[in-house]
Amino acid sequence: MEVLQRLLPLLGEGIRTTAAVFFVTLLFSAVLSLPVALARLSKNPILSRLAALYIYIIRGTPLLLQLMFVFFGLPLLPVGAIALGRYSAIFLAFVLNYTAYFAEILRGGIQSVDPGQWEAGKVLGLSKSYTFFKVILPVVISRSFPALSNEVITLVKDTSLVYILGVMDILKAAKSVSNTMSSILPYVYVGVLYLVIVGALSILLRNMERKIEAS
């Protein structure tokens, strides 16, 4: 009981941080991933290679390292040095990371669409942009949704990495109480909390997937 009494106040702050990182990352990554995916598929070789290089760097390095570089490394750059606050650094690193992963999923979804869809739109006199957003994109989202859902679930767990910058999140709350009381119970409680959050989110995403498939 005493463990819970000490854990709950810190847990409240930790949940707010976790929720902020989750929703900011999800919102901006969802918006930015489509332009990056289209840049990756662009016939312009420079644009395509730049997008490919960005995705390669992000997918080839751990998110933890990216967090450390954005916060500790950017101020030390010889050109274009910039110092960010802890939360700004966290938001930037997470958005850059998940934009790359979402973009690759969408790229695969776009490439999986039958080219005949484009031809049908052309025959009907539809513009390329109208065909893409009204015909192609709904198919892409439907096919990509399971993979995107997995990334969303992963995002919940990845928010625990913000501890590296000294920010209070759910896991850091457990660590603080555990160190103070020399008890493993805070981690057990936090583990159950993560399971509840992921379980509720999984149900929500599953229902969304069913609605998309039915539409």
C-alpha cells in the first residue's frame, strides 16, 4: 500500500508525459509520413535519394541514440548548431523516427496498388491528385493499417526511452520509487499499467481496422 501511495503522484506526471509524447508523435508523424513516402517514390532522383537516405539513417540507428544526438549533439554541430529543451528534443526525435517508419509502410502500400487503378482514373478523366487521394490512398490505408497499428503499439512502449533525458515518464516513476523503497513492486504495477494501455489501444485499433475493411 505504501508503495502505491508513493508511486501514484509520480505516476500522474509520468502518464501526462507519456500521453504527450504519444499523441504529438502520432499526429505529426501521420501528417509527414505521406509526403516522405511520395518523395521516396518520386521520379526525381535527388528527392528520392534524399528521402531514402533519411529513412536509412533513422531505421539504421536506435531511437535512444537519436534522442541523445538531438539533445546533446545538435548544440555541438560546427554548422547549424541548435540547443533544444528536453521536451522539444524528445518530440523532434520521436517524430523523425516514426515518420520514417510510417513512410516506409505507406510506400509499400502504394507500390502494392494495381497500376490499373491509375489507368482507370485516367480513362475516367480524373486528375492524378484526385485519383490518388480518392481512389489510391483509401486502398493504401486499408492494406497498411495492420502494420501501422503495430507501430502505434510500439510507440506506447518506446515512450519509456525519454528517461534518458531525465524526464518523468511512467517507467521513471517506477524506478524512482523502486530505488527509494528497494522494492520490485513499482515495476510490477507499471507493467500492469502498460498492459492495460496496450490492451485498450489494441481493441480500439482492431475496431478501426474492421470499420476500414467494411467501408
